[in-house]
Amino acid sequence: MRLVAVVAAVALIGVSASAQQKGADEAAIAKIRTAYQTAANSQDGAAIGKLFAPDGVEMPPNAPAASGRAAIEAFHKGFAKQWMMHGITITPTSTKISGDTAHDVGTYKQQLMSQSSGGIFDDKGKYVVLLRKDKSGNWLITHAIYNSDLPPPAPKK
């Protein structure tokens, strides 16, 4: 009987530690999501690039994939020359963690203002982000893809 109590106590400790780690991982992933949102709102391409693994890939709509931090940073700096982003909000709908990998799925909404015409475009869409925990225990984005639910703005006549 005593052995059963000890085994049950050890099992509960393991479950509790696992639940604590899951909570810590979910919080770390939420922090990355918030950091991406903050960097995107301030159009800080360098800060966005740092959220990715060194070999990370961002797959934006209507553009080729950007592979590696330097390419991701360059994409965002180029984007900022064309569009000023206002009020991006990222809303997760599902975050799943499996060991040292995770995926985060959700929606976004943002307002974009053309740097050339001043025209404003309200956008909303969805995203999928894959993450990996590095050897230091930090979560980094390995792949990000997102696309709009809306057609692109009509060309200027």
C-alpha cells in the first residue's frame, strides 16, 4: 500500500512539472507573438528578424519566401518603404506544443497606408507559425506564413 502511495506521489510530481513546463512554453510563445506584433507596428525589421531562427523562413503573401534573418529583415524594411502599418493585432486560435517544437495558428487584422498615395487599406487574414526551442531553451520562429482573407486593393486608374 505504501509503495502505491509513493508511485502516485511521484506520478503527480511528474504531471505537475510537465504542466508547469507547458505553461512556461505557452507563455514564451505568447511573448514572441506579442514581440512580433510590437515590431510590426513600429516597422522594426531588425526586431522581427531576431524572432526567427538563423535559418528561419518567412513566407509573406505576394512575395517570395525570405530565408534567414537578414532576408527577413530586408523584406520588412522594403515593405515599410511601400506601406505604413497601423494597429496590427494577432489573435491565436490554436497553439500546440510537442517537446521542442510548436505551431501557432490564428488570425490577424491590420491597417496599411500606402507610402506613395496615402490610401488606407484595412486587411485581415490568417497565419501559421512553426517554432523550435533552441539549446538555450529560447523559442524561435522557424517558419511563418500568412495571407489575407481579402482581395488586394484595386489598381489605381
